[in-house]
Amino acid sequence: MQSTKDEKQVMICHIDDLVEGVPKEVIVNGESIAVFKTNKGKVNALKNSCPHKEGPLSQGIVSGDHVFCPLHDWKISVETGVVEAPDEGCVKKFQTEVKNEAVYLVL
Amino acid sequence: MEKERLVLIGNGMAGIRTIEEILKRDPNRFQITVFGKEPHPNYNRIALSSVLQGDSSVDDIILNDYEWYEKNGIELYTGDPVVKVDKRRKKIHSKNGIVCEYDHLIFATGSNPFMLPLPGADKEGVIAFRDIKDCETMIETSKHYKKAAVIGGGLLGLEAARGLLNLNMETEVIHIFDYLMERQLDAPASDMLRRDLEEQGMRFHMNKQTEMIKGHDRVEGLKFKDGSFLEADLVVMAVGIKPNIELASDTGLKTERAIVVNDFMETSAKDIYAVGECAEHNGIAYGLVAPLYEQGKVLADHICSKETEGYHGSLMYTKLKVSGVDLFSAGQFQDEEDTRAIRVHDEFEGIYKKVVVKDNKVVGSVLYGDTSDSPRLLDMMKKGQDISNMNKAVILPSEDENSSGESPVVSMADDEQICDCNGVCKGEIVEAINNDGLSTVADITKHTNAGRSCGGCKPLVSDLLSATLGDEAVSNQKEPMCGCTDLSHDEVSEAIKEKQLSFTREVMNVLGWESEEGCSKCRPAINYYLGLNKPEEYEDDHTSRFINERVHANIQNDGTYSVVPRMYGGVTDPDQLRKIADTADKYEVPMLKVTGGQRIDMLGVNKEDLPSIWKDLGMNSGYAYAKSIRTVKTCVGEDFCRFGTQDSIGMGIQIEKKFERLNTPHKVKMAVSACPRNCAESGIKDIGIVGVEGAWEMYVGGNGGVDLRGGDLFCKVETGEELLDTMSAFLQYYREDARYLERTSHWVERVGLDHIRSVVLDDDEKRKQLIENMERALRARPKDPWTEVSENEAKQKELYEKKQLEVVQ
């Protein structure tokens, strides 16, 4: 188990540990978070739980800026956490930062 | 800046529609609070009759659920009417003691049913027909009592009566006049209506006036002025409504029959407005939905400080919502001295049409039995079109014998309204169909609001859908693959073959995808078609696969996975069972279950444990998660069974080993039984084999799932080798010809069994080619994925690792 001391930012992994199109599940202080790398190298993080039936978004298909929940195919923006119509809702979003190829989560 | 406070009194259709219109114009300007007397969110009062008639449930008619209020930041108090308005301090008081300040106050208090002040009207079993509670009372009463009497032969009364008939009650309708619905129908139409309803089982007492309601605590009957008596266990009063203006007059607003408003829905007091049934504009209080919605729009414009021409009254028209009766009435339908009428009256067909004309303009109409011309007539009336040069066929297109019978929507102009309740024009719907790729009436309702209230326009919307997309498009379901493209599955797979495309991205690029990276519908499909076209060269794109296929296990509702090891033909041995038992113990697998395909399912496994479980099991993947060959289920067969004619187990294992791990458009389930008793259920499999004396029968297209379908006998062959060849050719043709995610049952229905036979059985050349293609595909299959992953650490890290971090404070 890794631990870091930074109060505000937690280093979660190296940028190369993230694979485009394959989200990564990270558990920080017991909270499950899905981390996405887009094809433009941008990193986004959302709570790993679909507002519909709590499906793990880290297991969804990622297309561009959207992830599709593996349970019932809800479409959710990884940039904003907003659920696409006709479904409704919003997923908690976490700020991320990439410094020196290290990915940080802002808590 | 602080938001302006807007308070709405009345949580009904008119008030909430006004709020919707306001939110459309200026979503963040107001802090909105709504008070309603009924304990429900806004529902479709017009549809109450369909609840009573059993066509909808109460949930179905909710227009705005609680989530909608929450999402729009609207504070809602249900079951809590406003009891006092303090104009000077701009405050309202609710029954439950809530005090709320306002900058703008809207009265949308609607109407109350008019209860005749008859002696005995307070007895148990005497109700109105106005809200959900009345419906529930009628439904409940029908369980214990038989005889219902409806006082009032108008629109509302007849809808209630029809509902009571559906609830299996003997239904008597008492009407004070000679004709039913005399405010909407002339004598001939009214007579036809009465005859039709009598046929449905309603009994009428015309020209009768009720004197008193008899009974002890509960109603027992009605006594009429002429001295006659009618037994009844339930009395529904449906003689009319009266605007609910008690609060308004207590507040000191100017009222006549209803709250008097000007063209901007302003009442006599500053910052107080009224809409809907409780408002009276130019001497008229409307009780129909379309005018209420028109008023809502004007008020929304006005309150949001948008320019508006104001409200100038509405055209009144009615459709009766009673099953089996088609009726439309609008405007001035009675003959007067200065009017002339076009009449069509066919007593054999039960059709009556009357169009009333004054000064060369249509001013009113009654249609009975065939109301297809109603949108056109309404439009002519609204526009005040001059008809002096029109012939009958133009005014009543349904009477044109030479017409092709095409729907009236075809000849409608783009600005003609289809949904009068919600004011949706033809043009808006066509635009939504084209721009948003809509293909069902439900989608159109969701996008445009058309058909959301009374539902009367749904047939027209459906016609318009066909007219816009073409009949064939709608009936053949030439649906685009997904929202990213207009191309169908067939077109995409054809293009991949023809242009020899090799990558997902390339396909989207070359075929002009609208979204750069596709979606969860098109990507798995493209990945499949690419692999089908070049089985040896194409490298599978695992990011385009659904999670189950990406991690080779089945995701469950709680995010855990299930593991189903391969057991060929459903045959296992002590060694396998021991390994499964030991592994289940070691990883504390919550449940072991025998599946429908004769396998063992280990349920509730954590994703990060998958690779090590597979390693410990030392068994191959059963592919229970994939669009591929699943299982071959077998019966005991000739080895042990008294009736077995063939070695079903041996054949099943041989088939499963030959085709395992093969990608298919959708899952393929198979079975081999050794006699027609069919213990392996071969009749409901994608391919089901039945052994008979000296031969095998092959059934195809069976399905035991959502669309239950018995398999069709495809052929009968004598040898195992011939059977395997035929299965190869059939499966390969399915792989090449079916659309991704199309089960064999749907594919067989779509292309026809004879066609498949002509390719797979009759055409030697094609059959040979199919078998060859299958062999190529089988050679290019991946190795067992479980073994591969449990030996590949990089893959484990990419797909199965879950990173645990703890922040030290």
C-alpha cells in the first residue's frame, strides 16, 4: 500500500500506467475513483459509481470524452461528470494534475 | 444578485406548464416555490379517463416527477394548499403554516367539480370525477358494488361512464337534455354517439332530472322529478366544473365567473397573475388544455420581460377520449341563419361530417366516426382561410374517392399544428426526426412534447414519421447503427469489405463518423466486422469491447464478476469439481450455481482476484460472457439412456471443441439430444441437434429468451461429418450475413429460412466457400484467454489491478 504526505494532492500513478480507453480504478481513503486518460493525453477522474445503479465506471467503454456505464450503458462525460440525455444526473468529479509525468489527484 | 421569488398556487397542468415555459426562457432568474392541494406531483388530468379505462397506471400519467422539481431547484409543497394571500406584505400562508414571500404570484388553482346541491349528495358513494383520488374510489368501489349511475351526459360524464363499464359495473347515464354532449354535438352526431355507446353497454336516461339521492349512510339510488327511481351503489356527478376562485376573491382580486385577467394574464392586483381554468379572459374561462398552454406561454414571456403580443383567446375544440368512438368538435357547429354547411352522413359506415361555413370561412365542425380531417379543419379555422375556390375534396380530403388514402399529414404545411395541446407544428417534428435521428413516436414525444398531453395526435405523429422516413424505412427498421452515423449495420459492414478497411478509427474516418471516437454501440460492432473480414490480420481492439469481453468474466450488479469454466458438453469429473471447490474455498466465492447451459458458475468474485483464480482452477474459459459460441448442452444419450439413439455427449463435445472461442454476431447456444424427447432442449437453441435412428436433425433459430421461438428444422443428415460441415456453413453464413447483436432467431426471421437453405444446402459452390472461410476463422482464433492473462503480468496490471492509496494526514 502506498501513501503520500501531500495534504492537498495525492500522487496516484505514473502517466504511463494509464492506458487510453482503459480507465483505472484507484481507491483513495476508501473512496473508489475512476481515472481516465483520453487520446489527447488529458487525465480526468470521476467517482467510480454511476448515478443510476452505482455501476463501476472504471469498467466502461470509453469513447472520446465519454464513458459508457457497463451496467446499463448510461453515457457520462468524463470531463464534467454530467450524464447525457435522455438519462439524467451527475457524477462527482475530481480535479487532476499531471506534473513531471506523475498524475496527482486534488483532494 | 438575489433571485426574484416566484410562487405558484396550484400544482396542476396549467401552472407547471407556465413554470416549464419560464425555465425555458430564463432558467436561473427565479427562485420558484409551488403549493399544491393534491398529494401528487403534476399529472396529466386529461389522461385520468385512460387510468379509469385501464389503459394507463397512475405512474404513467405523471408529467413531472419529483426529480424534475428537484433538478430545477423548485421547492414543492404537495398536500398543502395556500389559504391566505397578504397582498400588502407580498406573502402567502399555507394550510400547514408555511409563510412564503413573493415578488411574483401566479394563481393556477384550476376548477372544482360542480356538485349538484341535491338532498343526499353528502352520502357515502357520491363522488365527482376530477382527480386521482376519484379514480381510486371508482376502482375500489367496483370491487364490491355493481351498479353505477353517472349524472351528466357531457364529455366528462361519458368518459367516466366508459371507465366504469371497463371496471365491470352496470353503468347508467342520466342526462337532463335530449342530446348527449349537446355543447359539442349537433343532433345527428349526438344520436350516433348514443347508439354506439349503447352498443358498448351504457344505458341512458335522457331528459331526466334528479330530485334526490336516496339511501342510509351509503347511496342506494336516485329519485327523479318524474317520480321514477333508479338503484345505484355509486353516483358520479359529472355535470360540469366551476373555477376555483375562493382564495382569489378572499384576496380581493377581481372575479366574475373566474379570476379576471387581461391579455397578459395580469389580475387586478399588482404582480399577481392567473392562468388556466381559474382565469377568465374576455369573458371566457377555458376548461381545455390547449388554451391553458397558450396562456402559459404568454405569461412566461411577460414575467420574463420578453416581448409578447399577449393572449387573444383560443379556439375551442374537443375530442372525446372513449375507446371505440372517434369524435371531434370545434367552434361554431350549430346551424344559424347566416351559415351554410357541408354535410356527409353515412349511416351504414357510421360516419358523419359537418363543416360550418360563414362568409366563406370555416367557423366550426363536427366529425364523427372518421376524424382524420380534423387537423386540417382546425388549421383552416385558425387561419381564417378563404374557401370560396375550394372543392369538397380539399376541405374534406378523406371524402376524395380518388385520393390514394394517404395520411392528412402529407398535405399539411410545415406551420400547421399536429399537437394542439402543446402547440407543436409539423415542421418542428420533421426537423426533430431528421436532426435527432428519431425513429419512434415515443422518441418524438420526448424531444418535442408532441403527444404528451391528451395523446390524440399520436396517430398523426406516427403517420408523419412514416411520411418523413418513408414507409419502408420505418417498417424495415433501416436504422442507423447508432447516433454517430446515418449508415446502417449492413452498409458499414459492406463498406469494410469493399474498401478493405483495417482499423476502427479508419472506418469512422472514411465513413464520416459524426463523433470522433464513436460510442458503445458502434465500436464493438465495427470491431466485430473488421475481425470478420480479415480474421488472420486484424488485431482485436480490446478497448472497443464491452467490459465482460475485455476482462473475460461477467460483470454483476454490484461490480463483482462471475467465473464459468469450460466443461465440454456439460460433462465434468471429480478432479474438476475438486479444483472448483478448493478455489471457491480459497477465495471465499459467495455462491456456486449450476447454469442453464450445464456449467458451474462461481459468482461474486472481485476483479483483482480473477487472474489468480483462473490460475488455480487450471481450466479454460467457458466464454459465458461473450458474443461467441457459448455452450453445447447434451443429454445422456445412448451410453446410459434407455431411449438414446445416438451418442449425444460425444457429438456435443466434438461440436464444442470445434467451434469454441469463435466470435459470432451475438451469443450462440447449442444442444445435442439423442432422441426426440429432447432432454437437452434442442428446440430452443440457436442450433439444436436431435438424434434419430440413423440420422441427425438440425434445428436452427430457436431461442428460449426474450422472444421465445421454436427452432426450424433445417435439414436431416446421416453422418457426424456431414453434420459438422453443415453447421460450419450455417454458422459462417450467420457470421457474415447477420448484423452485430442479431440473434439467429431474428436473423432467420429477417432473411427467411428458404434463403438460408438455398445458400448453405443447395449451392455447392457457396457452401464450400463458407466452410473454407470458417476454417480460416477457426485457425485465427485466440488462445484460451484465461491462460493467457494469468501468464501475462502487463495485462494483469492494465486490466485487473485496483490501486489502493491512503493519505496520511
